[in-house]
Amino acid sequence: QVQLVESGGGSVQAGGSLRLSCAASGSIIIFTNMGWYRQAPGKSRELVASITTNYITTYVDSVKGRFTISRDNYKKTVYLQMNSLKPEDTAVYYCRVLPMGNWGQGTQVTVSS
């Protein structure tokens, strides 16, 4: 089973940017759709962005125009560029092989006002 390792989280002020990375242990992700999820304290985990093998992207309404998902199959890595961050973006972010792959350990994003 592919192992996923997220990185790039941190603490930023509102309006700032972060770039998350999700590195996979195997090449299987080249052939799969991938997603970024987040889970805020006291809330359920939600899918915020996804990318298909044909590079078709989808976003939850709350991040449209601010977040960009991308993939580099050569590096076996999926990225989430997050701009114009808001305090409500504070959460642990996870990547996942869609639709029902295993989870990575997550990376914490904290946005202060």
C-alpha cells in the first residue's frame, strides 16, 4: 500500500501563503486521482481539492480562487498551493489516494488574524 507523507504546514498570518506537499512512496499515484482534505477542531474531515490523472481539478467553494492543487508524477508528489489564507483555513491537512486510499499523518496549518 502506498505511503503518503505530507509536509509544508506552519503558522502564518491571514493573507499569507503556504505550499503543502504530499510525497508518495510508490509510483501508483501516477495512475490515481488524488485529493487534499482538511479537518478543523471539532469538525469532520472535508475534501478541499482533487486532481485526476488527466489533471482535471475540483475545489470546495470555500477555497476556489485561493487554493491550487497540482501534481508532479515524476516526483510522485501532489501539491496544494494556498494563497490569501484565512483563519477559517486552520486545520490539519491530509492527502489521499481517491476514492478510498489510506491517509498520511497530516500537516498542521494555523492561520492567525
